[in-house]
Amino acid sequence: MNLLEKLTTKWENSSDPFLIHPTGQLSFAEISAQDPVDLSAIKTGDVVALVGDFNPPSILTLLRLIDLGVIIVPLTVETAEDHEYFFESARVDIVIKDSLIKRRETGQAHPMIEDLRKRGNAGLVLFSTGTTGRPKAILHDFSYFLKRFETPRPTLRTINFLLFDHIGGMNTLLHTLFNRGVVVAPEDRSVEGILASCKEHGVEVLPTTPTFLRMMLMSGLIPDKVPESLRIITYGTERMDQPTLDQLCTLLPEVDFRQTFGMSELGIVRVKSEDRQSLFMKVGGEGVETKTVDGVLHIRSANRMLGYLNAPSPFDKDGWYDTKDVVEERNEFYKVVGRTSEVINVGGLKFMASEVERVALLHEYVSLVKVYAKDNPITGQHAEIIVEPAGADRFDKYAFKKHLTKHLQSHMIPRKIIVEKVEVGHRHKRS
């Protein structure tokens, strides 16, 4: 029995909605009964880029491609300017966009793709966010990826905030499909649009990012515009700061805040927050091991990727992956305090950019910040900061500098304060 047949059986005799979409509410039977895209030109083992979203045609095409045993590269229109790079990196044979199929000429196949073809298994290629260098093409065996959904788990009405090309978005979609849940696909991913969708459709779970939650605080729409139906907010994909979490927990006392942690390279790992207001978390789950090396978190996962298609393997000889996350450890719980790339060294005195950001965000007229190292001919490095004010008319650079001086050691104080918008990518993460 293939995946589409298995899901059809699971949803048999159910008229409950599976997808709430801008076009309306659809049951799984209605989605699977659509006129399908003609996939007759696609054969098992092809690498297929599917440019789509969480809409009925994309979902049905995705499931059919899995059953065809192809290597799927899910993409979105938001990353259109990078598509050619993605096609080349993933050795894409065919592109599907707006139900149209176009075959590409590709060079020599990658050995890992050839090995997956020999097994006859479907594959999945995801791209890293590319904050350090060009995005990496991450290859998974889709059959292993799907195994985790075979164990039934409870599901709540969830908004699919994370996108079609993101491992978290794919996880939400498949979890909901396998457990007969309801997923809401918003048309508008602004703060106003997300909160309006949550209210209109009685959303219970909002999976999001720390940057988006900070934007929620800036908007002034919480707590008044947060619906009573919302029970859980999960946050991940980047480091959360304690001031933001504290404010959210105070403003939304009935909402459970849960941290998530995962990397496309490792698949989805299970995480348990110490409590709703704590940034300490336990990372694990079946087939997942953790350890720290010089304060940096390393993870070994049975469901890890097969490898990068355009970069060397990041795993050591024993299968451990260096996450580059600097952590504090307490009673088997970890707290991410920054990235190894964010360590700033001023005359031999080292500190995390995240600590400067934490202090900056305590200032009442600051909304978003980004701290980074700059080369310095005397001290080796110094810190600089980009500040996006919460109301430019109320922000005073001199008062902000006094705030930093009061709370930071002298070597940690940024030498330059740049007042401008902090860039946020299509996944609602700081660029």
C-alpha cells in the first residue's frame, strides 16, 4: 500500500476538514479527489523541484511524488532568485510550478543520489538558511523521514506558519495528515494576518520563530488580539532571548510556551522545555544522543541526513554533528547562549554577541537588534550593533549608549550603533 492509499484509508469515512485554506475548508478526500498534475513524464529516481505552498494542488502533488519514489526538492516563490542555484546544487531533473512540468539538463549525478535510486526510496532535499556562506543542499531518505509518523500521536488545530521548504513546516503537515488533525494555511504571514487567522479558525498551536514573537510584542496587538483558543506557542529555528520570553509569559499567562530545536541535517528531534518561562530544554527522543565538547552541543541522530550534495560531510567518524551552538548545561537540560561564530574577542576578552543583544533588548524603545564582530587593528575585534527602534521618535542614541554602558563591561560595549531596520528573511529569522 503506497502513502496516498494509506492516508486515504486512515481518513476513510471522515468529512472533517484537514486543510483550512484561503479557498475554504477541505477534507482529505476532497484534496485527493482533485484533478492531478500529469506526472507521466516523471520516473522513479528523478530529482523533482516542486515550487508550491500548503495548498491543495501542492499537497496532492507532494504525496504522489513520494509514491513515485522521486527525490523531492520543495521550494517556495519567496526564494525565486535562488532557484537556479538550488536546481544546480540538488541536480534537479524536473521543475513543477503552477502545475507545469519542465525538464532540465543536469550534469553527472551525485553518488548519494545514485545510491538512493538503487534503494528505490524517495528522497527529500532541504536547503540550509545560508547565514554562513551559500545554502547547503541537505539530502534525506524520505522513507526514514516518514517512519516517525507511524506512531499515532495527539494533534491540535495548528497554523502552518513555517513554510513549505522548511523541515518544521513539512513536519507539521505530515504530523497532521497521519493523525487526522486540522492544519490552517494562512494567506497573510504578517503579525496581524497570523493573529486574525488564529482567531477566525480557533487555532490551538502556533509554531513560530523568536523574531516573529518579538515582532508580535512590537505590534501592540498582544494580549488583546490573541484568541482564547490559542493554547501553545512553540518557538525555534534561532536563539530566543530571555527578555522577550519573559514579556510574552507575563502578557499571555494562559499560553504554554515551548522551545523547539532541530536542524535539517538531523531531522526532527524531541525537545522538552524545563518550564514555560525557561530557555533550558532537554534534547533527545528515540535514536538521539547528545554531549557537549568545550561548551558546544554535539548530537548524534539515527534519522540524520545522508549528507550534503554541495559540501563536505559535517559528521565526525563516529557520526556526531557539531551544532555550533554554545550552551549552558544544567541537570541534563541545555540552554543555547549563542553560536560559535558569534564569539567576539576584544583584546583576548571573549564574550557572546547574544549577551550584548540581551542587554540591548531590555531598553524600552528597542524592538530588534543584531550584534556582530568587526576587525580592529588594535584589539583584534570590536562589537558593533544594528538597532531597530520601537518608534524612531522616542529612541535616543545617547540614552541607549548610557543604557549599554550601565549594564555591560567596557570591552563589550559596541563601538558603533547603527539605527536602521534589522533585516528579516522569508522564514521570519534575522538575516
